[in-house]
Amino acid sequence: MINASHSPVLCDIFTHASSTPGKIALVAGEARISYAQLQERILRVAAFLQSQGIKPGDRILLAANKEADFIYLYFAAHLLGVVNVVVDSSSPNERLDYIRKVTSPAIALGDGIILPGLTCISFHDVLAADDVSAVPIHVPQVSTDSVADVMFTTGTTGAPKGVCLSHANIAGSARNTNGFIGTDASDVEALALPLSHSFGLGRLRCVLMAGATLVLVSNFANLKSFFHVLETERVTGFGMVPAVWQYIKRFSGRRIARFADQLRYIEMGSAALSVDDKRLLMELFPTTRLCMHYGLTEASRAMFCEFHACADNLDTVGRPASDQVQAIVLDEAGRQLPDGEDGEICVRGNMVTRSYFLDADNQDAFHGDWFRTGDWGHRDARGFFYLTGRKKELINIGGEKVSPATIEQAIRSLGITDCACVAIPDPKGVLGEVPKAYLQRGDNQPAIERVKQGLIGILPPHEIPVEWEWIDKIPRTASGKIQRLKLQQ
């Protein structure tokens, strides 16, 4: 067996390939890929990467498309000690170009990435390359603490932050999650979440580490198709964000409950879910483990709450995911606060990043070895944690954290003198939060409709404000920082 001791995730996948070689690992359209085939294709793609001169420690820009080829490349890079810079190829070119400039990738792999000066190879061309499987693969001496993935999130300054996740981090998160939820080799999971975000990519690793079967589903948009997959593949679990639940509830009513006896677990996260919705899910799925996680890309699945077990306490975000995770509430000076007193929730554990990619982003990110989540809340005497607000001002749109500064910069580029964006509840009740823009009155300001049209070519649709308001003055501190919280009162 190939020695991939630096990657606990790969070790488990290769163990399954040896012990249950015929077990189906992936279902992608009509293709059904066994664990033995998964291992063979990972090795083949690793040989291809070596043939391209990719070396341990190099970074590759990897488009997280929902297909088996992405999975082969993702794990082949891990095998070789190559760092995956995971991106959404549908992101604006400005974001992709920024990530490219920051990380200096050796190559880009996947469909949809076109960046001048960077060699881009499609998934098809990787798999269609001349046979390189006879080339011996040189697995380097790599530490489990070396970086496996860089996932870019959005910082409060507007510039994306690169989160460095080690092989130990991603394996620790998967083990914590599987231990809490109970995913095992008997499970079949439908994965409709995007792989460019921590939640979906984490589910992929959880399933394959457990030796279960992963069914790739394009998305949740076609509920009839999704329900068909649940039925025909005898799916036992899936993950979703609260915005997806609102969509399912609105367009299918209670019909999903017909799968209640077959679904062993549903994992939710990335945004808040109302207590009423939690109770409805408990009613529809009386024996299913309904697990909601709390955490960030930097500290994936730090805490969990299982609804049935917390039936009298559904407003909590839960307790630490395993004995490998600790959480605490600290004041601004980094001192621990007593139970019941609000402060910043901080976490540490096997899944917590050690650093961001850029040193500048690490300033004020930790209190000692405690990662600062930026979320305000408290702990009760039983060890349950509660969120009471957000110190950070990111807008949580359907589980995706969006910087208000990014939207504000785009609006100003269209001729608005000054503006500020804040989160408001989605009037349609689907995305959780959406942006609202406050514009400062002044002479010769463009009309709002003109600004909206201009933003279409600058921002993704979900980042364009849904509400607009003219005000006399944007509130700012003496140092010039926007006081967004004043606009949310």
C-alpha cells in the first residue's frame, strides 16, 4: 500500500480500497466508482501531476466542480504534499486573480478558470493524458501539520482571507463530525452542497473516511430530482444550509417526510435556523439525527447540537464537537468570563487553523492558542453555548459570508460619494440575511436604479443589495471607520 501517513484522510480511503475494494465510493451520474477504482485514479492523477513538474509544497489553483475528477485531483495533491487552493470557478475574475496573486500557484486545474499568465488544464485533459500510471510515484516526507488546503473566505476589510488547513485539521474535523453524527460505512449520502465551501468539502471527507458511499448531486434546485436520488439510491443522510431548508419547505411542503424512516442523519450549518423550524424538522423526522454545527472555515464544526437531544434547549448552538475541541468565552483582554456573561466565543482543537495565509490577517486572530471567532455569546452552567450577536460585520447570505466592504466599494465605484451596507433579514424568508445599502445624499449622485444596473457587472447577484435608503450622513468613527452597528439599530 502507498504510504500516505501524513494524510489520515487518504490513509482511511486506501484502507477501504484494500479491505472493501468493490464497495462503491462515489456515484457521479451514471458512473459508479469503487474504492479500489478511487485509489487507482488518485494514483494515476498523482502521476500526472508529477509529470507536470508539480513538487511537494507547490500550490495548485483547483476548481471545486461537483464531479469525480475534482475528487481525484484533490486527493492526488494531498498524496504528493501539494497544497490545494480551492476556488469556485464561477467567482468573479477579480477574486480569482487576487487569490492567484496572493498564493502564486504553479498551475490551475479544472474547468472555468481563465487567468492570463497561468497555465490552466481542464479536468478532461488531466484524465485524457497519456498513460502515466507506470511512472513511480514519489510520496514525500510530509508532516501531518503541513498545509493541505487553502480556503479563501471574505474578511471584514473586503479582501479575501486565505485559511490554511493542515492534513491534521481536515482529518480532525471529519473525525469529530463522524463521531458526533454517527456516519459509518453502511451510509449512503447525497451531496448537493457546493464543494468550494467548507461545509460541502467537509461532508465529502467525512463520507470517504467512514468508507460510506457518496452520491454527487448538482444542487437542490430541482427538488423532484433530489427526491428521486434519495429514493433510488436509498440515501441515509445529507447536509443542507438553512436557506435550502426554506426552499424545500416552500416548494415541497411536508413531502420530504416520506424519507423519515430511511434517513439516519441530516447535518445543517453555516447560518442560523429558527426554533420553529427546528421543531418542524423534529416533527417530520422523529428518529433522524438532526445535527446542527457551529463553526467557521477556520474552525470547522467546532460545536454541535442534536435537536432531539436538546428539545428543551433549541436556542443553543451546542457544545464542543468532541473531547478534542474546547470552547471558552473571553473578554477583550483575553480573560475568561464566568458562565452567563457575554463575551467573544473562542475555540481551540484539532480542527482549528494555525494561521491565515497572509501574516497581516493573523493580527488579532488569536488570544494565545484560542482562535477568536468574532461571535459574541455566553456559556451556561451545563456547558451549552449561545450566540447573542456578531462582533464581525459579515453578512451571512444563505450560509455564505459576504463582506459589506466589498459591496460598498463596488457602489462607490459607480459614483456614489459614500455608503454603508448592513445585514437585514431576507424579506422572502429564504436566505436568512441579505444586504441593505445606505447611500449618503449629495449633489450629482446617480439614481439608485442606475447603481443597481451597474452592480450587475461587478458583483454576484446575491451580493447586490435588496433594499436601499438615502440618509444625510454615513456614521463614522473619528478615525473614519464606518459604524455599521448604528445603522442596524
